[in-house]
Amino acid sequence: MNLTFDEFMKACDKELAGLGWPMGVEALPDAMWRDYYDDGMCVIDALQTANDDHWGNQLDCLLYG
């Protein structure tokens, strides 16, 4: 399934909400969302990359259980 960039961003927000994170991706700065999208990353890979590279692993407990 091919998503538009806006759909990709909404899917990232939805995934975060499903994991129990109270904020959307816009509240977590510095991630390269457009690059992740252009590189064809799936939503969970994009979130993991943002977490690892930009968010100081704040989401580890949610992403990796």
C-alpha cells in the first residue's frame, strides 16, 4: 500500500497513540520524516529510527517492550 506523505505522518501518529505515547510525532523534534518517507520506510521503522537517532531512546519501553 502506497501512502502519501500526509497519510504516512498520520499513520506514525496513530502507531504512537496505539503504543500509549500521549503526543504525536510533531511533539518529538528533529526526526527526518520526509527522508524516512522518501526512503520507503514503514511506519514502525521510521519510529524506531527517530527514537534511536533523535529522541534519546525515550520510546524504547514502548517500541521494544
